[in-house]
Amino acid sequence: MNVTKIGKNVKEAGKHREEGRIIKRRVRDYCIVVWMEKKKRKSTSVEKDIEKITEKLIKNNKEMIKYLANR
């Protein structure tokens, strides 16, 4: 699973649409896009993985921290 985009929109994620599945989640005004290969489409673990990825991104993404601090 790859996070292809974190930001205000998800236009860049379209390039992966044919190769797998795109899952979009909005978190604190940011749209996080997760791309999954077709072989790894088990929806039960997807939600948990998205939550983990989201938390890591919020902790590690300096731009998001600055954005949230300046609101």
C-alpha cells in the first residue's frame, strides 16, 4: 500500500487508478489518498492500515503541522 498524495486535493492520485484501487479519506481538512495493488484488496485490514498511515503522516509531515499550527 502506498500513500500517493497528502494535501488539499487528489488529482495526482489518478495516475494509479487503472493499476489498483484508490481510497480517499479526509482528515483535518486534508485528503489522504491510499493506493492499493489489485492483489491486496482485503477491505478488513484496509481501514486499520489507513488509520495507522494517517497518524504517521500527521506526525511526520512538517507542512501539515505548520498548516495546522497557523489555522
